[in-house]
Amino acid sequence: MRVKIPANAIVDAQGRPAEGDVELSYRSFNEPYEIIASGIPMHVSTPAGIGHMETAGMYELYASANGEQLSLAEGAIINLERPVEQRLGEGFVGWELNASTGDWQPSGQVSATPVSAVRSSAATEATSLYWQKLWDLEREKRPDTTLFEARRASARYCHLTPCDTAASGNSWIRKRDRFKRLAGVPEIRVVGYKGLYDADRIVFVVQVDNKNDKQFPDWRRVPHKAIWEYSGPESRAMFKRLYGRRHLFQDIHLHMKTGQEEGTLWLKENGEWLQLPVSAKWNRSSPLKVARWDRAMVLYAKALDKRKARFDGDVLRSANRYKREHADMPLTAWKHARRAMNESEQAMVLEPWREYAATRRPVNWEMGNANFAAVRNTFGLDGFGLYNIDRIMKMAEQQNVLASAVLPDGTPFQWVNAYAVLRDENSVITYWGNGTGTRDNLLVAPGKMKSLFLVDRDGKVARADVAPLNSKEPRVVLKAHPLDEPKSLDELRADADR
């Protein structure tokens, strides 16, 4: 994706052209599971009722300077140039999300520019896929094979994300801003506990930014708003200077054995681990709280081990996939293209195929800018915000189903929101439950339901079996399987395919 903004088109609150450094934030969402993970609504009110969107891409673009949100000058247009691709189908238009109401409104202009890009007019869908895959493989970066423990120990990582801890500038403000620009770097703070003041004690709580706390499923096992007392040698003033005030940490770890109230709280700041001797006695002030706390420490250790195992597994799978696909890139690209081959193409083995595809190679392949299809689609935006290229999805067959959701033990799963994905549709259907897990009315496409995720009031997620929704029965019972918080899109897809 190429973003083109006219000169002097970014303005401040007074309408004056922004001067100095401007920070642009950009995200794109191109398939259903990315949309589910984002939590962004994908429905719109129509005269016929609620319509669900089939997406050709969702884009979020904002500009800011010195913490101030900037806007686009009146009359200016931002052009998002998508990679060369097939022409969009009929009905796709631009939409903008109204942040205050959560409603989508028509906005933005979608246009297509023809591109002549191949050596031969005999190019096929399969040869385009072949060259596209080769292009991707040749330019794919080798994955980082550093495992969980090594990343946490290294000064070159903030949490699990590579970061430049040796960059110039000693002020905390500049360091903070540098790491905040890195996607995936959390924000953790030590804040004085206001419920207790004693000049001889240093009591505090730990705050993990809500946007990033899902990166610490182990820390979420620690009781909410746990209170800590510092038991180290530093004075109150020095503690604030070293750990409080404006310090921002990027990782956290607790070493505290079950049955004990003394332990060590580890905080990572700009690549360096700091050790705080702490006491958890304020969380163990009664027999009931002691039992609850000790149980939490057991769950914390298990969750940490589970996170480590999952992370290392993902790293190794990524490394193995890279090694496998890059061992013979033409072979990998040929296998990738087979799904689109016609009968004569499928009859070719690799070497004849390579000669055949060479006559259909993109014109500017050697120039490092391969083009693989007929048009370049451009999305013109008249401001910063969240935009979609969508059309209202039409279900070929619809059925209202009265559904109940039950957990493995037979109790209802009391969901309030649900997200469904259909087979062969790049869309997400949103449902609203009555909060009881019984007698919820769902409008479904029988035979096309691919996956369904249910969410209760506490944010707990369960995967529901969709076979009953595909059965055309008017009343069904859905088996709900609780899930741990998915930490990646691949994990979310895997959960959907179980």
C-alpha cells in the first residue's frame, strides 16, 4: 500500500499547515479474522435492517504532532494506492466510521487505473500467482528465531519486540516516544497506592496499559489491583525517582513462590531489567485471601509456561516454514499456483512450467516492481480516520434460528456478542445475545457458516460448533468451547478451524 498526502495538506486545530515532525499511524485489515481481532464493527443500518459488510480492505490512518491530533485541509485528498490487482466487483464503495456513534457512513472515492504489465497477452491467473509468490519469497525477511527467554533477557528487546535501546537521546520523553512508535511494545507503570499512606512504607500498584495487557496472559492471573509493598533499601524519594513518576516499563515478571509473601518484581525499562524486592502481605490479609493469592501464583506460573511454549512454538514453525519454502522457491511458487491452473497447465511438471511461465513474466520484474493484474485500485480519503472499501453482503439463503449455547459441563454460556465468518465470504457477521445463553435469535446462512465466536460480559471468548447452524434446523444447541486469549492471527484461525 502506498499513501500519498499532498504537500501542506496536514493542518492543526487552527487550520494552519503543520510544521516539523508529524507522526503518521497506519493499519490495514484485509480478512475476517483480522477484523474479529480488531473489534471494529462490520455492520451498517439499511432500510431492510442490519446489513453486514463484505470487505475489500479496511484502513486506519491518523496524524499527530507533539501529542496533538492533526487533520486534513479542506478540499485535500489522501490517496491510498493498493498493489496492482484484479478489478473490484460491483457494489464496492468507500465507507468511513463515525467514531462517536460507531456507525459506518458512505465516504471516499474508489477508482481503478488500467495497468499493462505482462510480456504476453496469454498471461493466466496461474502464472500471475506464480510470479507473485516468487516476488513475495524473494523479498521476505528471514524470521527472527530468538526464543522467548532469550528475548526477555536481551537488552535488544522491549518485551518481545526488537527495539533500539542504544539510540541517541538520554531524556525519558524521547525514549518513551521512540518505543511507543513500535507496534507491540507495552506500557507498564508503577503508581503509588492511594488507599494507604504511611511515611515508613512504600506501597504501590502496577498499571498495564489496557491496549497491551493481552500480551501478558500470565500477569492477568495475578488478582486485579494487587497491592505491593516495596521492601528494598531505597528511600521513598529515591524509589519515586528510580521506578515511579514518569518511568515507563516494557516488560514485567514476578518471582514469588506459592505460600510465601516475599518475592521479587522484575521490570524491564529500555532493555534493562530492574529488581524490586516486594511483599504481597496486603493481598494475604485473611485466610480466604491467602488461599486466593496462593492459587493465583500457581495459575500465574502455569500461564507463563504456557505463553513461553506457545511463543517458542510459533517461532519454530515460522522458521521451519521459511526454510521449507525458500529451499526451492520456484517449486514453492509452482505449488502455490496449482490451485488456479487450467487443465493444460496442470499437466506440466516443474521445468516445462518454468519455461511456460517465463514467457508470461511481468514486464518490470527485473526493475523490482512486479505487476500482476489488470488495474491499480486507489481509495481517495477526504480526512484521517477509519475507512472501508466494502459492499453489503447478500446471503443467498437466510434462516432465523433459535439457538442456545452450552459449556462442556452443560451450563449456559451467557454471551452478549458473537462474530461469525462464512465460507467463501470476506466478511464478518455480528450478533447480539440476550446475555442468558438461551433462546437467542440468529440470522444464519445454512450450509455456509464457517466459524462462530461467542463473547460474554467479562470478555471471555468461546468457540461454538457451527454444524447445528448449517443443519437448517429451526432450534439448535451450540456447544461452546472456552478459549484462552489468542495471541496471534494464526492462533485465532487455528481456533476457528478446530
